[in-house]
Amino acid sequence: MGIVERALRKLRLAVPGWHRRHAPRTAAADSLEQSPVAEPVEEGLVLSGVCPVCGMNARFTGFTDNPRESGRCSNCQSFNRQRQMAYLIRQQCGLSQGGSWHFPSGLVIYNTETTGALHLQLNGLPGYVCSEYFGDEYRSGEMVDGRRHEDLQALSFADNSLDLVMSSDVMEHMPEPYAAHAEIFRVLKPGGRHIFTVPYNPLLVEDQVRAKIVDGEIVYLEEKAFHGDPVRPDEGVLVWTIFGLSMLARLRSLGFEATEWDLDESTHGIVGPGALIFEARKPPSA
Ligand SMILES: [Zn+2]
């Protein structure tokens, strides 16, 4: 263990619980969620307050040993991680945490998923676009069964065309996540933001690359791990990367202003430690 890792361990920085959406999951994915430093959430924890996803007064219950992926809103069924996304989006877009969603007119918002509690709140708003990844046999921008297909590593959007990109535990599911970040930089307007969550381990200095493509074939550097995928419930989706401290530096080298937020907003149903969410902003002068 290096000096930096030791120092971080001493500080007891919490590792967020990893992604847990739906079955199937692998044992390797489960082991990724075990943290030597994560602190358990008090058993039977009940929170109440304004839910940033639905904007209503609600109770938040059912927190598990993976608090990031649990604690359902009594109104919209959102869980902790979805509220973290909604909270930071509302804050950075100048919206209050309560009430229905009203973005300033003309804003173009792109969500990299077409399911979930936050999508249900935003779907139909003017300027809202959403997509899924359906496989490399499709071209970005193509419609597949009524949903738009986009490969984040080769987006169909024009340069400088989006105000806000949202991705929630998506960037770990592709072989070249920084190619995707560079694409997002290209399509964001100057001053636009990418607000996102990823499996992130602050005890890692470098990203842990778990799989990569060599001569067109997937080479596994770690045990295969799959996360549940609402779009392909029978298959799951491969985890290519667990991100470490170097992620922020790499985002900055792409031109972003990169910020890590550690939220603790219990009156909005958000609990930490480890409620980490990231913002990559294209500078207004870019
Ligand atoms: Zn809610």
C-alpha cells in the first residue's frame, strides 16, 4: 500500500456502495461493493423531508447495508443515489429542491438512461432527450423500439449543443470511458455540465481497469463483474472500470472543471458517508 492510500485509509474516507439495481449480479460485483471503510447506516433508519427527485414531502425508508442504492421515497420510489443526482442538478441549475421540475426555457438536457425515478419526472419536459445503449450494431441517433440509441464514445449530437448531460453509474460500462468524457466535452455548450455518479474508490490512486479490448477481443484483468441492467434484465452489463483519484485529473486534462461533491442532506433523503457525485463543467470560455 502506498503513502497516499495509507493516508486515505487513515482518514477513513468512505467508499460508496457500488451499483445495485436489479438482478443479475455476479459474486465479483458483490465483492466490489464490500468496502473496508464504509460505515453501516443505522438499522431501521427513517428520514423525512423534501425529495429532490419528485419535489414532494416524503419519507425515506428501507435503507440497507448498501445505502447508496436503497432508502425509497414514499412518493416516487427514488433511492438515495437518484436523489443525489437530482439534488445536484437542481442546485447547479438554480432550481429549488422542492416542487415540480421547471428548467429555464431553451435548456437542452440529455439523460443517458430511459428508466428510473428521475427519468420519469423529467420525461416530457421541453428540451429533454434520453437514450440507451443497445449494442454496436446500431448507429448513434438511431431509434430502437421507440428509444434512441447512443454510444457515449461516439455521440450523434452536434458540437456545443447540450446544457446538461446526466449519467448515473454508466461510465464504468464501456471500454473507453475517457473517450466518452471527451465526446461529452465536445457536445456540451460552453458552461454546460455533466453531472454523474460512478463506482468510485478514493483508496485507489489510479482507476482500476478490470477489462480492456486488445486486438478486437475483451481481455479480463480482474474477475468478471456484471451489474444489473434495466434494459437487459437477463444479461447484466460488464464493469470495465472502477474509478480512482486520477479520474478528476484526467477530466481536467480533457478541459473540464471537475468537482467532487460529498453530499449529506438528510432532510432530502440523502445519506452519506460516501454520497459522492461528480460534476464536469465545460468552462464558459471554452
Ligand atoms: Zn420522491
